Amino acid sequence: MPAKDHGPQIKNDELYEKLRDAGNSKEKAARIANAQAEGSIDHRGGTLESRSKGQLYDEAKEIGIEGRSRMDKDELVDAIRDH
């Protein structure tokens, strides 16, 4: 069954619905779905481990990971992967 159209503010309706079904808030699901649709959380540019802590922090901020300012590089990598 095709994903419901959530309007122009949601760029990836299918991912948005999966995230909502998994219990994510509407805001968090929208941020993640839109970031993925823009390609800003696409990891084709290399492994997460090869990125700087600053790059990982920026990505964690964009996808809404809480507590990121207290995380070290390894914790940021794990948090992004778990998202």
C-alpha cells in the first residue's frame, strides 16, 4: 500500500510513516524524513568513523539526537547509527 501524502512539508512520506509507526513524534519523524530526502544523512561519503566529531555533531543536531553535546565521537557514531 502506498504511503499517505502528508503534504509538501514532508519530503519522504514512506519514511515518515515508518518513523511514526516506530513511536517517533511527528516533529522528529518529519526532520529525519526530510533530511534523508535531501541527502543530508546519506552516508555514502565514507564511514561515520572517518568523519570529524564536529561533522558527527552537526548531523546529530540535524536529525534531532538529544544529549549530543555531552557525547564523545564514538557515542555520536552509535547514536546516528541507531537512528
